[in-house]
Amino acid sequence: MTTTFYDHWRDVAESAWRWPNFSPAEIACRGTGKLLINDAALDKLQALRDRLGKPLIVRSAYRSPEHNRAVGGATRSKHMEGAAFDIAMANHDPLAFEAAAREVGFLGFGFYPRSGFIHVDLGPARQWGERFPTRSMPFAAEAPLAREVLAESRTMRAGGAAGIATLGAAGVEVAQQVLSETQAAILPLVPYLDTLRWVFIAVALGGIAVTIYARLDDWKRGRR
């Protein structure tokens, strides 16, 4: 197992770094900036990235002994050997991640669902912590209820017509009462208004009937 130590990740020559999806800064100690390059571990990390086909968010990689003590790490933590990585699960399915990590050769697994990451290392083979809960399947795609679809719904149109007609009938009745009580000079108009009110009532009833029929038909067509 080849390892190379640097006092600071900025000291790493560009030609000495061969893991395209990661940078020295990502793998270096978060507390001190020191870096221990473990070729075998980084090769597996890159292989895991290639297999999953999407970014790995490295929460912790190499830890200097002093930083490992400061964060309460295990006394023989693989992080101090540059052979362990804590990877966030924000953009991964934990089950798929674990399966891929095992396939590329990681042996140690620590599960931290409350903190949202999985620890992987080069062994020995072991595991600890609670497994991540199974994620619920996304909702099945529903029939589109876009504005244009709702606008096409006869239920909407018929209901609107019934509502307008009902308001019209009520308005005519109010006008009729006002005219009959206060404007004796135009009493001849009252019968016409009465007829108009009944026309509106008939339209409202027709609209309600169409609404009931259209709602049933829309249910059958999957529009409601």
C-alpha cells in the first residue's frame, strides 16, 4: 500500500495527483490541511465515483492524529491512514451506494443516518451503526392537471355557466323588487323582468344538470 505524506495539500504537485473527480483539498485533513495520499484507497474511491456516475460529497477523508483526537475519532481510525472516507448521502440512495462500495473493494462500513453519511474504509471487514431507513418510492406520475386541461373540463365550464345564471336571476329579482316598490312610472317593465328572471333560472338549472353529467364524464376521462 503506497502512501505519500504532505505537510499541506497545497504542496501536492499537479502531476502527482491522478484522481480526476477529487482534489487534494477534499482529501486533506479538515483541521490541519495535512495530507496523506493512500493510493489504494483513492483508487477505490475513484472507482466508486465512476461506478455510481455522480459526485461523491466527501465529508471527511484523511485526519491527522491531532485532528482525529479533537473530533473524537477512534484511536486506530482508518482516517489516520488515509484509507477511510465519510460520504454524504444527500445525492445517493444508501442501498445502491453500499452495494457499489462493496463491489469496488471497500470492507468497513459505518452507517450514520442522523448525520446523513456513510463511512467506508479498506478494512478489516466490519460494519456498525443503524442502517438508513428505506426511502419511500416517489409518487407515480399523475395525469396532468395543468391549467389548459382544467380549462377544457366541461365540469368547469358548466359550473361557471350555472353560477353566472344563478347570479343573474338573483340580480333580476332584486331589480324587479326595487322597481315595483319605488318606480311606479315604469311598472310595465316588471313583467319583462319577471320573464328574464325565469330565463336565468332555466339556464342555471340547465347548467347544474350539465355540470352533473360533465363531472361524471370527466371522471371517466381522467380529467378530475
